[in-house]
Amino acid sequence: MRIRALTILGGAIALAACSTDGSGGEVAKSASSPAASVESDAPFPSTYKAYPGEPTALVGATVYDGAGGVIPGGTVLFSDGKVEAVGLNLATDGYVVIDGTGKFVTPGVIDIHSHLGDYPTPSVDAHSDGNEATSPATPEVWAEHSVWPQDPGFSRALANGGVTALQILPGSANLMGGRAATLKNVPSRTVQGMKFPGAPYGFKMACGENPKRVYGNRGRMPSTRMGNFAVNRQTWLDAKAYADGDRKKRDLAKETLAGVLDGEILVHNHCYRADEMALVMDMAKEMGYKVSAFHHAVEAYKIGDLLKENDVCSAIWADWYGFKMESYDGIPENGALLWKAGACVVIHSDDENGIQRLNQEAAKAQAAGRRIGLDIPDAEVVGWFTLNAAKAMGIDSMTGSLETGKMADVVLWNGDPLSVYSRPEKVWIDGALLFDADNPRLRPVSDFELGQPGEGDVK
């Protein structure tokens, strides 16, 4: 069984190695990419190669484009790794035609907050690599250096959740946890082979209970919320001095912080309470950076107007709350009230199981809004786990919606994607069919997915 699993992975890697660079490589080289300089200067660059695909036409399905549009009985055309056209009654000559009648099409699902690979399955201490909890500020560490590509969570997210891209973040023990990495959800022997080409790095920060508990319990600063902000502000001041001075002397921590100040690295801030989110936005203005998204953000509904004004997304759960004091005032209507305020809503997982159901979580948040009289269109809700996530990750010019020229990251659902009864039937990444529920040979597996001898055989 182990040999069979390795053979499957080896075959996939061989296909990738012989394929052309595809849309991913072209985007990475584009001068218009906001992260082109970051990618080219990185000591661990992406070696991602798009898997080979074939010209494909999805015909007759209800198409949600991720940007708020819906086309009943629509057609999606893609080839050479990119979306070619989306509309009605499009010519399909030269394409492999797939009948989507009665089914639904969306962009690939994107999880903005994942720890797959850094906290992989099996969940044993030897695999606990997400928190460098040795100092309250560790901007020098990079999540990608802990990613284990064989984590079966990746293939489960693809098959069960239609996830085509995800951001891997360090944990939240530290005020500054380090760099996050955006990955394409493809089989690869190396993390470099998964790195989303042209995607900017993220930077994980955390406020509130976690850092003050972890370090206060050790009798060191910070042990209070005011200590959290004091350590943050001093670290930023030191980084500003470095950024404004001679950068030739290498300092891994300050290089990351300088990248944030330069606008090349996007801040993703773990934060629960509304008052702290407001303070963080003030600190960002003081130090000269911008928060791209607050994660978890269970009290974001209290400051929807401020979040809209500052163009900050809220990456939230549908209904997790009450598991610690700062999450006590979370409400299921959080997402709906943010939407009403005109703020950016993203549904995230922070969980190896939740990543397989982001569509259902979004539907739960929509239903909570309906119960208080907010009728949010389905097409808008689909954007909560596609385009809005891409926007907050800085990759919306490349993926997140079904638009001409974007990466052909596409999911064909066997039913309404906002129904608990629906599942991905087929998933394409860069136009390559990487999951097919009807084809056992297109169900990617990992060594640790196979169970005991005799289980999980792929014929």
C-alpha cells in the first residue's frame, strides 16, 4: 500500500515536471504582480509548475463567478491553465465538453487561514511545528519551512472541500509569529513546488489572550494587553530604524518587518475583540503599515464601519464562540452584519476538518443573517470563500473569480454549493483535473491516508 501511494505521487510529480510553466509561471514573472520583487528576491523561490490540462467546457451548470454574478445554464471555457470565457451559449468546438446540467460551478475554494503541513496529521508532538514559542516576537521564522507536503489534510481539503489555494500561517502564541506562505493545493515532493507563484508573503500577528498567557505564565513580558502593545510598538520602531537605514547588514527579523513597511508583505492579525482591532488599526497608522485582515474577529460586527473605512477584511468562523473569554461575545450573525456594513467578509477554517466545509460554514453564516432579516444573495456568499479570500491574500488579480485571463481554478459541485448535501464532483487547478469523484485514479492520497494493510486500495 505504501509503495502504491508513493507511485501515485511520483506519477503526479512526473506530470508536473514535464509540463510547461503555465499561467502560474507567467504571473510570477509579471512586473505588474505586487509580489514579483518579493518572489524573485526570495531565497526559497517557488518552483511551482502547473499540471498539464486539456481545453475544457463546463456546459449547462449554474455558474457562480465569485464576484457576485450568477449565470443559470452557463458555460465556462478554460485552456492553457486560464479561464477563456464565461457566459451563455458559448461555442465549444475543440473543447472536452462536460455536461453540468443540474450542477453548479464556482471558483476554487480558498482558505485564508490554515495550518496544514505545519500541524499535519497524524497529530503527534513530532509534527507540532506551527509555533516558535520561544520569544514574543519571531518575525524571522517562515511557516513554509515547517510545511510537510505529505500531510493528508491537503488531499482531503481538495476532495471534500474543493480547496485549490490556501494560506499557511504560523500559530498565535506570539505577537509576531512570522511569515505565512500561500500554496496551490497540488501534490508535490517539496513546499517550493506548492508555493503559489507571484503571491505576496503574509505576516502573522496576534493580539489578546494567547501571547499574554504564553509569556506571562513564564514571568516575562507581555503578561497584559498593554504589554502586548508595548512590545509590538517597540519592535516596529526598531524595524523602522532598520528600514530607513542600511539594509545591507542582514537581519532576518527586520527584513520581514521592512517588507511589511514597504507594502510587499501583508499583515494577517489574529484578534477577537473589537476594541483591540481598533487599537491595532491605530498602531498600524502610527507605524506605517496596513492590516490586510483580522482573523477570527468574533466581535468584528461591532466595528463594521471602521473595518470598511480602513479596507480591512474579517476572516471569521460561522459560529465558533465562547471557548475563551475573548471569544465570549461572538454571535452567528457576525458575517451578515459585516456584509450589511459594506465590510469585507471571509470565511476561514483554522482547522483541518473545517477546511473541508468552508462552503457549508458560509451557508450557516448566511442563514444566521436571514434569521434577522438580512437576505444575502447566494452569489455574494460564494465570494466569502473565493474572491474575498483572494483579495485579502493579495492574489485576486490571479484567482478567486471566474474571469477571462485568471487561473482556471474551478470546482464542479454535484449540487448547490451552499447545501450540506453537496460535494465537489471535479476540481481543476490551473485547468488540470486533479480530483474526480467518478475516477478512482484522480483521488489524490498520501502515505498517511491509507490506513492499515488492505484498506484504501486505489485500483
